[in-house]
Amino acid sequence: MKTAIKSLSLVIVLVALTFTSCTKEGETGPMGPAGINGTDGTDGEDGNDGNANVMASDWLEPTESSYSVNNPRYKALPLATNLGSSLLEDGVILVYYDNDTDVYLLPNHIFAPDGTILKSIDSKINRASRNIYVNIQRSDSDLTPGEYLWDPSGPPYGKGVRFRYVIVPSNAASGKKAAIDYKKMSYEEVMDHFGLDY
């Protein structure tokens, strides 16, 4: 019986301790001091400039029917039509000429020994129609087909001429790119700068 009383007393004490230890929580204590700031990490590398909104055409390989004006000494080739007026007003427009040997930024002139212009290849913007044209003009003789046509099956360095444009909108030409004069860059430099195919 003594063992039963001791066991019962132990159970009562344990139950009493359990109920007295499970009271409501008290109020929240005051906020502790702020922790120490961690050390800053190292800055990452600047990424490459993107080519967002830069427009680049494929190479236009003209045929006789490509020209809107087609007389023996003067040709006018529509290169881009119905462009947005903001592109024409505020963007940078680069027109390139490939004579199957080298690529040139227009305008391009061929001079006689006395300094007069024999042949002129230039790009013109018609703001009213929002078009870009390439004009080819020869002053001393008629243009030969190799001076204004492209023949993909022609011999190497003798396929003729072809054209393409790159338009850099004003928003892409601002900021840190604003200091860049794309017209002083080579064709390859411009293509590499914007990540465009040659």
C-alpha cells in the first residue's frame, strides 16, 4: 500500500507541475539591438551592350527591275519603305555598299585624276514617303551592269554590287552609346558592336 501511495503522490505532483508550467505567455520583451551589417560583395562585370531595337536589313541584291529610276547614267533603288518617322528623324541611318571586294558606308565616290567625281553612290531619305533610296550616278559614261546589279553566280570579286542598311533608333543611340560616332566605324566594327551578322 505504501508503494501505491507513493506512486499516486508522484502522479499528482507531475500533473500539478504540468498544469502550472503551461500558463499564458507574457508580454513581448523589448527589441534587441540591430545586428552588424555584413560586408558588401564585389561588383559584377558590366554586360555587353545589346542591340535592342536596332534594325538591319539583309543584303539587297538588285536586278534591273529593282530600280525605280533606271536610265543609262542614273539609277535609283528603293532600299527601305514606310519606315517610322521617328526612325528617320531621330535615328542614325547607315547604308552600306558591297562591291564584292569591300564594304563601304555611303556616300562613296570614285574620282578622276583631276579630282572630279566620275561615279557617285549615295543614299537619300525621302521623309514624305518615309523611304530610303540608293542613288548611283556616273558623269562620264553609261553605267555598266556590274556597277548597279548583283549576279550571285558571277565570278569571285565580280558579282556586282549589293546594299544593306542599319538603323539605330534614338533610344539605342542615347546614354553611353551617344558618344559613339557609328559613321567613323568600319562595317565590321558596327556589326560586331550590335552583334549583327555580316
